[in-house]
Amino acid sequence: MQRVTLGNSDLSLSRLVYGVWRLADGKDQSPATVRAKIDACLSQGITSFDHADIYGDYECERLFGEALKEQPSLRDSMELVSKCDIALISEKYPSRRVKYYDTSETYINTSVENSLQHLHTDYLDLLLIHRPDPFMDAVETGAALDKLIDSGKVKQVGVSNFQVWDWKLLQQNMSNRLVVNQIEMSLLERRVFTDGTLSAMQSDAMSAMAWSPLGGGSLFGGTDAAIRLQPIFSRIQAEQGCTTDLIALAWLLAHPAKILPVIGTNNLDRIKSVSKALDIKLDRETWYELWTAAAGQEVP
């Protein structure tokens, strides 16, 4: 499995990252089921696992952590990513009146402590601020993130869903570098390729993690874009013996920015085969052929 070093740091992640946001879905949430998904990832070299405190109504980290509790040595074989700052309306927090963002030092520290406890670990490899907070005190937030790195509870920090001006404001109030921006990227969500976001990330030595790399499944339904893409998908499938979902991942993997797709499938068979996306070859013309079909028009 390829690996990508984040920014100018000493932390690397596997090129494909497994996202756990669906871990609490379905009836079987046993440690054995979670462990089967972890093993399916590790056997392919997918060592990086993407969490957030809120996933599964604050349950996914706990479910994942139960598997680590049963075999603590697994922690040495993986990188744990988590996110914070979204405060959900939840039965677990009955006093909340509204969903909101909280980038205060107290909230960030509490979230990290909860994540460490739920995951049965004493550090996170990477912590991300989940969403831009319009009420953020950049001085306070930046200092809180620096202190977490200094304490050893977090190795590196980054952001998620941030625009250029958002991360630059935070960065100028930190001594440590932001190494990642996790953003929505797929054949159906291409704005970051042209609005300056991906270019600015590369300029600032920030790695790109892509959430919803399959467009939430819309690439495979009856949407206009899916219909336009199907003939091209079929041709590539015939040529390279692959599936449509892997082609969509390969489209992101082909980009020179070394994008790290976050895979969120809960299907064990799909998890077991996802690394095959790295074997698919897409040349420049095919990459643009897929772009054009998804957009429904040729590039200017």
C-alpha cells in the first residue's frame, strides 16, 4: 500500500483511509464485526482510520475502541484520526437547544479526552477541526491545538471543510503547521479543483483527504451524471477488469496532489477489495473524459 507523508511532518497515512462513520449502522455492532473490518483493512495495508467524536451519535469511537481493548497491540499497527467541534442535538446531551460549532479550548480538550478514552489509546495521530466555526477565536483555538501537540496527546493537527481564508487565519495563530484539510471531493464534487482550494493546499503543504469520494452513491444511481458516465465506466471495466466504485476512487488517486480518499463502505466484501483501486491506470485524457461526462459539458 502506498503511503503519503502529511505536509512537511513526520506522520504518514496509508493512501486509502477507512472512514468509520457507518460503524454504528446495522444490528451487528459487536467487537468481532468491528474487528473483521479492521483486519480487512490492515491485510491490505490500509492502516489509517478516520473518526469523529459525533459519528454514530457519539457511538462509533466507542465501538471501534472495544475492538482495540480486546487486543491493544492492534494500536501499534494503525493511525487514528479524529475530529471535533460539532455539537449535535443528542439524547446524550439533553440540555442542548441547537446544533452548533465549538472551537473553544475547553470543548476541544474535552472532545480529545473523550476520544482517547473511547478508543482506548493515549494519543491521536491526527486531530482535525471538523467544520469552520464562524464564532472561532483563532488565538484560543490555535493555542489549544499547539498545547495538545506539546502534551503528546495529538501528534499532528489539521482541519476539515475549511476554505483558504479559514485555515490561514487559524494557521497564523499557531506555532505548529496544519498538515491536512479533509474536504468533499469526487467526480460529482469537483469545485475544489478549480476554485483555488486544492491549489492553495498544495502551496501551503497541506495534504488533501477526500470525504464522500463516491459521491454518496450518486455515481451509481439514475442521475444524469451517472448515466453519462456509465459508457466510460463500462469501457474501463472491460479494459482493466475492475468495478465502477474502484474507477471513481482511481480518478482521485490519479491526481498529482496525492489525494487520500476516505472510504466509508460498511460492506465487508467491498472493504476487502478496495485496495484494487490503486492498480487502475487512468491517463490524462481518460481523467478528463470522466470529468467531462460528470460535468455534462467539455472544459472551457
